[in-house]
Amino acid sequence: MTEQTVLIIDDEPDIRELLEITLLRMGLDTVTAGDVQTALDKIEQYQPNLCLTDMKLPDGNGIDIVRYLQKHHPHIPVAVITAFGSMDTAVEALKAGAYDFVSKPVDLPKLRELIQTALKLSAGKAHQTVPDDDNSATHGSSILGNSPAMQQLKGTIHKLARSQAPVYIHGESGSGKELVAHQIHQQGSRVKAPFVPVNCGAIPENLMESEFFGHKKGSFTGAVADKQGLFQAAHKGTLFLDEVADLPLTMQVKLLRAIQEGAVKPVGGLEETAVDVRILSATHKSLEHEVAAGHFRQDLYYRLNVIKLKVPPLRERQEDILLLADFFLKKIAERWQMPPIRLSQAARDELASYTFPGNVRELENVLERASTLCDNNTIQPDDLQLPIATVDAVATPHPTPSLRLRSGNDEGLEYKKGKIEVETLPAWNPVDEEAERDLILRALDQTRWNRTKAAEVLGMSFRQLRYRIQKYGLDEG
């Protein structure tokens, strides 16, 4: 018997034989079953590395197999074969814990890819020496936090990493949605392939199709060479669509088709290119409300929201604040190459009692500012400049109406009563890329290249600004 064994569960002998031949040619050993009870017996007898099950069985269905494995052998991945067009059934299987699904008639090349990827995941789990429980879920995770909310989140991430199901990550701005998406990728079978994050709200609408699907040389003005799109860049890996609610409706249609077909056509191209990506998406908005308002397509919503994962705001895990604060201060000291920075007890007490409407991002911004203001490398409460009766202070990642930029001759930014006193830049409505680049440079120059403050001044998120800085090569040299 070969090292890896696949259990094939189907009540049709012809299908079982076809799948057996396919797997044997891949160098795999096979075991077969024609009903649920026989399958459960063979799972216990052979402990297979992977189960491949039909949905309809004489004494039950494939989801019974999925649930049994989730309860008794969660390290064994299971893929479900569904009838053509039965997306609701496939979604139900994924929510129950199935690794992935394939539709009839079975596309054998895609099936081989699925099996190879699933067996890599299974092999990784088999070599774990730590028990498969919520404590092991935190092993190797870069997500900090020991609160009950974070322990639950880490356990859910660990489970979702075993699947290929699309995951919709919902949470407030600054709560760490991209970090959660990255952990799902890191703990899954696609870890050796790229993780490609994209902020959907940061890409100009006229460039979206080119960014997502690539373009051919000469397909439009400025297309001086062939360009690979984000889908191609994420092939075999994970594509993370951040702020997906900001996609215009026209792009939503094209995105839906790419996900359904598993293929993309570059702008100006004649042929489609097959892509194999796992889609993770996130937004701080309510997609349900966006659908109800007609701003987001319902069919795309159902495609993305197979499994919904909520990231808790910092106020729901306040016991993690000081742990995060110590981590950020250590990182700041290392980055600035300065002695360790510490919080006085009074500053620790003030941080622990603040609700942080801007979540983890606000905490990091507060500590970065306080580190520049403090004396003797010790942060006092006054250095934190936390607002007392308002949440629209400078630390909040959302720009306030009073945000203005002073002239470049002034000594940086001045804080008064939680606001930045600044002189107004031209309205953010650049007519072309040159004007956009000029406006960004002006904001960066006048904030002394403090990107967080420049983003606030420009009325955009930090990630939107970061995208444009990379786009125009402003951080090079």
C-alpha cells in the first residue's frame, strides 16, 4: 500500500472505477465505499489521507461524512462531488467543513489539482505533534491576544484554513482583517503560493479591469508592455479583496464571472487564462445593507459570503490592549534603533480604560506619536493625547472635518484639542495621474513623509495612500 490513501465514496460503480483509475495513475492507494455506513467503517479501518464523496448516497448524503470527519477526524480533508449547478448544496458542504467541492461531470485535471493540494494539507496535519485543539490553533499565529474573543477567532481561523471555501471577513476599520486573512492563508495548503492583498477602494475605476485581470501591450494608452493581473499573480494561492464593498457595480459583474469560470481575460487579450485562487474578502461595511441598497450584487455576495468571520473590535477584548501596546513599542524601538520605550503605570491604566474606536490601528498610531513626544523613553498619560469626551481625535484613523495642512515652512504638525491645525490642500479630485501624483507628493512633503498623517490630510485610508505611493514609485531610492 502506498503512503497516501484516498477513500472514494459513491454508490455508482462506474464512477468509483473512473475515480480509482485516476487516483491510481497519480500513485495513490484507494479504498471505496458505496454508502455512508460502509464509508464510516472504512474511515476507522484505514484512516485515509483524504475522502472524496458523492453528495447523494443510499443511506444519507455527503454532508453526513463531512460532519463525522469534523467531529472525529478533523485532520482528514474531505471533498464533495455535487450535481452540476447545485451551488446551494456545495455551500452547505463547505459550511459543514468540507475542504472543497467538484461538480459533475467531473473535470479530471481540476480534480487532480484538488487532490494534490488537499493531500499536502493532510500531510502537514499528520506531522503535527501538538493536539488539534484551540490551543494548537494559536501555534505559529502572528495574531496577538489571549482574550476569549481572540481565542475563539484563532480557533476558527485554524478550521477555515483547512478549507478552500470563500470567507467573508467582517470587522470595523483597524481591527486587523488583513492579518486574519493572511493567517488563513498561512495555515492552509496554499501557504507556499502567493498571498495577494488588494484594496478595492484604492484602485481608480478606469484601471480596475487591468489591475485585476492584466492587459496586453497596446490595449490602451499607456499600456507599453504586457501586464499580469492580480488574479494571475495569486495563481495557486490566495487573493484577498479588502474593502470589497467599494467595487463599482460594473466591476462586480466581471469579478463574479472570473470567480465562477475560474478564468480571466486580460484587457486587449483574445483568450482566457485559467486561474486557481482562493478568494478571501473583507469590508468594514455591512454587505447585507449594501445589497439591500442596490450597491452590491446579491449573486456576488452569495459567492463571497460562503463562510462569514467576524473580527472583534478592540473594545470587546480590552484585556489584550496592554499586550498589544508592549508589542508595538518594541517594534517602534527596533525600527527607530533606539532604547526600549516603556509605559508608565498611569499611562498603562489610561490605555486599558480607553475604548479605541479606531481599534488596533488607532492604538499603534497613538503609541507611535507618544514615542516621539515622551521624555526619557517613558510614555506618560499626557503623551498619549487620548481624547476625553470625543472619538474624533487625531488618533482616529478617519479624517475629521477640521483636518487642514499647514505650509511646509512650519515645524511639522501641531495638535490642539485632539485636532490637527492645517492649511487646506486642493480638493481631492485629480484630473489625471500626474495631478494625483503631485497632490500626494505635496501632502507627503508637508507632513515630513508621515504617511499616516498624509493619508488623513488627503482624506483617504493609509492603505489607499500606500497603494498610490507604490504605484508611482515614490518610495524608491
